Amino acid sequence: MPEILTQHGLLSLFLLSLCASTLIPLGSEWLLVTLLLGGSDPLSAVGVASLGNSLGAVTSYLIGLGGSRWLIEKLLRIGLQQQQRAQNWFAHYGSWALLFSWLPIVGDPLCLVAGMLRHRFGNFILLVAIGKTARYTLVATLALTGQTLL
């Protein structure tokens, strides 16, 4: 399977990044690193990954905007406790919480709650894109310089 993804380069990175930020619990960082180490242009790769991941977050926002409880809790598997945690982040940090939409566990619920709260879409997408681009930029920088976080 990884060979198929690497053969299609940036298209695969876009699709995997999009899916990783929606219903499917995947990671896209490994493909970003693989493509970068294989010679892909860093700006293009980070841009494509950020775009895909940000658009995936839009799906969570839209589901929060108009989705039913069944869709949110059963299909997305975002329980009341996760929703409450995300609402608490919003109450504490305001819309700035969306900068952390890339985080595991709380990221998808943040996007969902933004939709449920009818947060302004322009502000939503700007903050989400900044957070996700910063994360992919950090991953790319670490990969290209041979550094690790640990």
C-alpha cells in the first residue's frame, strides 16, 4: 500500500491529508516525510498537505453546522465528553483554539464545535490553515534537517 501512495506523490499526499482530518483516523506525516526525502519540493509538499488537511477540517465544521447527533456521535465517534472538552477550549481560548485543530483527540471536535457554534467561516478556515500549515512546516523542517522531536 505505501508504494501505491508514493507513486502518486502529491495527489496521494493531498488525499491522505484530507482523509486524516475527517472520518478516517490516519496519519499523513509519514507520507510527507517520505516524499520530501525522495526529493519532492518542500513548499509544494507542505502546501498540498496543509490544503488537504484544512479541507478535511471543513467537513467536520459543516457536519457541526448541520449534522445530527447520530452523525456526530455514531459516525464521527465524537462523544459528548470530547464535544464538551472542545467547547471548554472555545470558552477559554476563544477562536484562537482553532490554531490547535491539528492536535489528536481534540482537533476534530474543535472543528465540529466551531460549526455547532456557527463560528464565522472565514475566521475558522484562516486559523485552522495556520495551525495545520505550521505543523506540516515543522515536520518538513525536522525531516529535511535530520532532527527529531525526542
